[in-house]
Amino acid sequence: MIVPDPPRILVVGAGSRGRAYARAIQSSTDGIVTAVAEPNEYKRRQFGQSFIWGSHALPSEGAQFDDWRDFVVYEEGRRARLLAGEKDVSPGVDAAFVCVLDEMHKEVVVALSMLGGLHIMCEKPLATTLRDCVDIYEALRTNTNAKGEQMVFSIGHVLRYSPHNMLLRKLLLDDRVIGDVLSVVHTEPVGWWHFTHSYVRGNWRRESTSAPSLLTKSCHDIDVLLWLLCSPASYNETPHLPSTISSTGSLQYFKRSRKPAAAGTATNCLSCPIESSCKYSAKRIYVTQDEFGLDSYNTDWPVNVIIPDIETYSDKNVARETLLRELAKDYGTSTPALQIEQSNWFGRCVYESDNDVCDEQIVTITWDDDPVPSPLSVPHDLGSKDVLLSSPARGHGSKTATFHMVAQTNKICQRYTNLYGVDGEIFADSSTITIHDFRTGETTTHSPQTEDRGHGGGDLGLTRQFVRAVDKVKNHGWTTNRAQTELVGCTLEEVIRSHAMVFCAEEARKNKKVVDWGEWWAKHVKGEFKRDRS
């Protein structure tokens, strides 16, 4: 079905996430990508040819920008021309997908919010500091349309939108297949070589230039736990807020003290005497590895992170030599610190890198009983048909959630979860959901179908719901609040809460203490809101 006036979308950042969302927009929504902002000329051109103007045409006015700031200037001018009554003014965009580096999120989202009138989807995490998250939250609340309604916002917490997790939430909260949940143990297995790619050699290896790995890798795991255990089944109900947070973890393995003695003083894989036998060899991971290496004809992730235009090389030998040359790059004592920090070193020995983020972490969240009034029928001779009694049931009973992020695993991001309730238990492994019912003795297994591999279908699901929300507001008369709650299914308050939970856990880990969530929230989050408005 062709929509007469489809949602028009800008993608800011044409990297792997920007392309993933653009593919999802193109394949599963009525929206159209009409503009891209990307500083890398090759990425911008490839993105535009793939999703906007095609391979045999030139970009039209307002279709491409070297910098997101150029879009803001262009859009301000476009709107001024409309107000001045000019004819034939190019149409603008209805929404933006923000897919830039994590540390740039605040600047971009705040600027787009100040521009006003745009629905925004921001890739996770929201920002790399709590202060920046609060600033974004405040800015988004001022982003309104002509009716004064707050615009639709979504965060890249794709785990909420996978068919697997959507069914799991329904089984827990709507169907209550195991009754009240008592405890949950959720594991994210990052993958032994995947962790080295992103968190030892890559963009997210240092807290000072990025953020803690709990934020950059696992913030949507914390979010999905809160979605299952804190957020109510209906937005007409109140959330069951956590009571305490604690966390342990450290950089356990990828450090010099773990380096094999036989490696000697080598700091780069290609000059290491044990390269051929080391499982972390960059040559093995990026060149010869089955499925993911260049020799297996893979020019996608992770190879294209090192050589973005690797797919354009027609000669495989030239591509291989180029990749090996890039992997051979290294730094020494004379290399400026800023150059080291701002570059990725994918051939660097994993025991000699400048990484400092945790490769192992456990977070424990507890909830106290939070009695909520619920109507219970009583005999007529007691003088009333219905009375309100306090009951901790329906998800507000005491419970515990434990999250484990671990690097040394064979699985790559194939999360698995054990959930224990008063009437049964569930094991969910990203593909299947197995329920053991204590009341009947029966075991039931669900195998939700997925349309796409990206986060178990979550990339498609999030994109579809966000673009549908934009379309309903634009073309069907929906309020933005209705679109936010019914289609996006995540409020701005939930976004700030789950991110704040990560920063709270980090404080607990570093200070080796159990943190009272209510007190911490009042001081570090709610207190910041009050300060800004005073």
C-alpha cells in the first residue's frame, strides 16, 4: 500500500547502525529516508545511493549534508522561506534517527530538540554521562509541535522490540504464566573475540573517551529488566520502583599481567612471535576467521569497521594487503596521547592496549513489597460488595534481578534468562521460551518467529513502531502521547530511569556499596531537574 504522504526521515550518521535502521525503514515501514548527514564522503555517498537517490542519479536539494549542523542551518532557512510565503519550497523531514558516536548524542539531540517539531529516535545509549542524559531529557520535553504536544521520542533499546522479548513480557505480565516473579538471572554473553573488537581495541575501550561498558554494551539489558519487572503492563498503572542497587566487576583479563611470556615485548599481532597460535590474533580474527574474516569473502562487520570501503576493492589480494597494512599500525612511547585515544588499533595486542572498561560485571537490583490497593469481593453480610485491600500481588511483590555481563563466551550477544515465579519458572534463550508450570507439571516451549537477525528482530521492530507512531501523528490525527504509549511503548521517564540505573550501578561498583535507589534518584536525577528550573 502506497501512503500519500509518508513519513520523511533524516538519518544522522551513516555507519553500521544508521544503515541498519535505514534498511529497516525501507523494508518494513511506509516511511522514506529522504536525507543523510555524514562527514565521511564515502559513507555518505554509499548511504545515499543505497537508500535515497539511487546509483544512477544525483542527490536533490536537502538530501545530503556533510555535518548535522548543516542540516539545522538548512532547515531553519527552509522554514523561514515557508513563513515568507515562498512557493516550491522543498518538503522537510518529519523525524530523525540519530546514529552518531555516543559522545555526540547530547549535542545532536539537544540541537534537533531546539529546532522543534521533529520526532527523534536516538541510538543507545542516550548519552555517556548522567548530566548529559538529564540535559537531553529536559531538552526533549521542550520539543513540541504546533499544538504544544511533546514530540514522539524513541531510544535504541531494541531488545524491547524483538518478537522473543515481546512474547516474554506478555507471558509474564498479561498471562502471568508463573505468577508473581520472585527472581530473574539475566546473562549477556558478549563473545570472547567480539569483546576485543569493540572494548579492547575499538571505540568503546576507554571510559574517559567513551563510557563504562555497562552503559555502552549493556544499557538495554538493564532496560529490558526494568521493562519486565518495573514498568507496568499498562501505563494506567504505577511502576514498581527498585529499592537497592549493587554491583561488582572489573577488568579481569585483558591487561598486561595476563600476557603470555612467549609474546615477549610485542605490542602488535603482526610482529608477535606467537601470533599464529594466539586466539586473539588480529590476522586470525579479521582475515582468516570463518564467516567473519575477509578470506571468507566477508566485507561487512567487523572488517568494514577497519576499512570502510573494503567492498569496493575488486582485487581480493589488494583488499587483503590493505587490511593487513591497517592491522600493522601501532603506537609507541613517542605517539601523542591524543592520537592514541582518538584512534582504533585493531592490530594491537589485547594485553598491551590502553583499555580500562570492565570485561566482567554483575548488577543486582532488588524490589521491596509495594502494596497497591486492589478491589477484592467479600460476602454481602460484611456490609460491602467490594473493598480496597493492600496487596503486594500483580508484580509489586519483593523480587530480585541479577544481570551478568561476561566477555569470555562462545555465544555472541545471544542473551539467556532464567525467571523464577511463585507458580513456575521460565528459561528464555533469545530463540525459545520454555515454561515449567508448578501447578500442572506441564512444560511448554514457545519459538517466536523473527523476520531479521538484527538483535533478534529488534532492529526491525523498533523501527517499525517508531515510524508507525510518526505516521499516526502525521496522517491519522493521533496525539503524540497516544503514539508514544501505544506504539513506541516506552516513555521518556522510562528512558531516563534505565540510564540512571546504569550510572547508579557504576557508583555502587566503584564504591563497593549497596545504594538506596530512591535516595540516589532524588539526589542525582530529580535534584538536577529542580536545579535547572530554579
